[in-house]
Amino acid sequence: MRGEGAENPGWQLAKRVRSLMAAAVDAVYPPVCTGCGRMVGQHRGVCPACWATLRLIERPYCEVLGVPFSHDLGAGILSADAIANPPVFERLRSVAIHDGIARSLVHGLKYRDRTDLAVMMAEWMVRASDGTVKACDAVVPVPLHAFRLWGRKFNQSAELARAVARISNKPFLATALIRTKRTVQQVGLGAAAREDNVRGAFAVTEAGKAALFGKRVVLVDDVYTTGATVSAATRALKKAGAQDVTVLTFARAMSGLI
């Protein structure tokens, strides 16, 4: 028996119109690699040359810090750093090492206003989250200070968090966590200076406290470097009563496997 869509001329016409519109868009804005700009088969695609530079973080890795291991040491193994210096958050997950195409995508989103990249990057982040997005109660972005947001016009972490929440059908708490301290940029600072820079820089609003108390939260940022920023943000979330915090980033800075 033929389906209703096959028998209904209106459905067929609408499908044909959508196909023609898509073809027209492709003719004006042909699909190109999000890394280098070469022509590719579909929008939000990556060419083989750029894909080869993508160093995905796959198992085996530390269950807490998500640091990739060179050898599989068994389930539940932690890195030496996670044992010696347990983070304030429960776990960290990232898509890829911060180089190659991953670095290009982060810089495109952050510095070249390529907010169109957020959906593709968020899709990869949900996959890399190891089920924590599916299990969470809310998605929260690392916020910018109001002055920096005014100058940049958008928060790249919020763009990623909004897309993660939409893809996974989870609440997006855009303003629950705020940055109360106008910090200098972390780029170029050492680990100790980064910690001093963001100490006490975050707070949870009264409405945010009600929304976050006892909840499992996914905290989204673009890049994990030393962890100073997300640690300070996690402390604010935990102080407000968040039960469990997963840090989810698109990229993380590191030299290699351990």
C-alpha cells in the first residue's frame, strides 16, 4: 500500500519546491570545507585533507579528565593528574586536540564571527560527551563579562551550549551563571596567573539557584587549557547547589597521549 505522502500531490510539490530551493542556495553559496574553503559535497562538511588533521579524543582516556591514553589500561583508569589533583568538576570531555582543523573551527567561531559553525561543532560535542548530555538536567555556558560581550557581540561558548541543548532537547540556562569580575584575557597567562585572574569571577543568579539546585549540569566552553576558568565556574555552580558538573568543550590543549 502506498503511503499518504506518495499519493498526495501537495506533498510531492512541496518536496520538489524544497529541492529546487536547496539547489538554488547551493548555486549561490556552494558547500565548502569549514576548514580550508575547498568545495565539498555538503554544507558543514570537512574535506579529506582537513579531516586528516583532526585528532579526535577517543577511548581509552582518563574517566575524570578525559586525557587520552596511548594504551588501554582497563575500565575506570584515572590519570596521575586526576589522582594527585582531583578537579572540582566530576568529569571533562572534549571532541579533539586543539590543533589542525579543530583549532581552525574554534578560531573561526570565536574570532571570525562564524556562528554558523556552532551547530556542527555541537553535534560532535554531544557525541564526545559520553552520554553525559543525555543524562544531564541543564546545559550552561561559561559566560563572558558584560563589557566583553558588548565588544564581541556574542559569546562563542553560549552559541555552542545553545546548539548542544537544542540538539539534545535539554534546558539551556543562558543567564543562570554570570561573570561578575572583569578579567583580562587568559591567552598568554601561565597556570597560576590564570587561576588568580578568574578567582571569584563567577556567580549564580537567584533564578539560577532555583534552576540548578540538586541538578546535573553540563558546563560548555570552547577550549580547555589549564582548567582555571571552568574550575572557577564549577565552584560557583556547586556553591549554588549543583549536584554534578560535567565540563564539555570542543577542543583541549595538550601535547599528546599519556
